[in-house]
Amino acid sequence: MPTVTVRTETQADAKQVEKVLFQAFGNREDESELVKRIRQSEGFIPELSLVAEQNGEIVGHILLSKAKVVNGDQQTGVIALAPLAVDPKHQKQGIGGLLIQEGVDRCRKLGYELVLLIGHPAYYPKFGFKPARPYGLELKQFDVPDDVFMVCELQEGALGRIKGELVYPEVFL
């Protein structure tokens, strides 16, 4: 299998990233539009927009951006993982996993304590994600089953300290 390189997305990658998002999400533009909105928002962290490249072609993309957990007057900055996309021709080759691992590592190095997502319950637990509600985290903006609302603890003890409602920025709504 040709080598896959995971790196920070550049502006020159935007068109190829759009194409991957479009194809990975059933030829819908929702996710590419979401990525455009996040890139323009204050929650955008350039080094957390990553691409997987193989033979000079972008075959995957992950975006991790700022969100918050609100508990009464207390707000804690966290990271939301959305979206993750791999070109359908390149799926089931571990590319999504490489993107997740690099993204989570970068979040940890930047000092974030939690990454949250809405995602496939059979896929994300392989990378340390687990259902979030049993840890006192809630999601009210989107009506999703317990097993698809997940969290990954980046700093030991964070799940014991951080409780409340995950609030996605307006660009997600």
C-alpha cells in the first residue's frame, strides 16, 4: 500500500478537501459547507485541520475545532471532532484512524482536555472514544442516541472534573 502522509491542511488543499467531503458523505455538500463555515469562525484552529495525502492526492480530511461545555456559570473549552472524511475509494485502509490519532495527539499537545463528537458507535471506540453521557456530559442541540455522543479524555482526570452540556458553536447549527 502506498504511504499515507498526514499533515496540516493548506489553502491549496481546499478544493481537493471539498471533493473528498462531497464523495465521502454521499454526494452531499452539507459537510463541505460546514467546513467552510468553521474555517471562517473563531473556533477554527489551523493546525487541527488535517489532510491525508497519498501519491500527491488528498484522500482524507479531519477537522477539530473549538466548542465548550457549559455547566451553570462555568464554561470549559473543549474540541469537537467534525467532520472526518475519507474518499470512498480509500476507505477501510486505516486512513481515518491515522487522521484521528494525529488530530487527538495535536489536541493533547495544545492542552485541550476533551474531544467530543457525534459519530458511529462501532468505529470511534477503537480510538479511545466512549459514550459521554455516563460521565455527566449532555448534548441538547442535536437529538442523538447515547451511543453516538462520545468523548475522548486527553488529560487524565478531565472526565471527573468537566461536566455539563456540550455547546457547539453556531456554525454547526
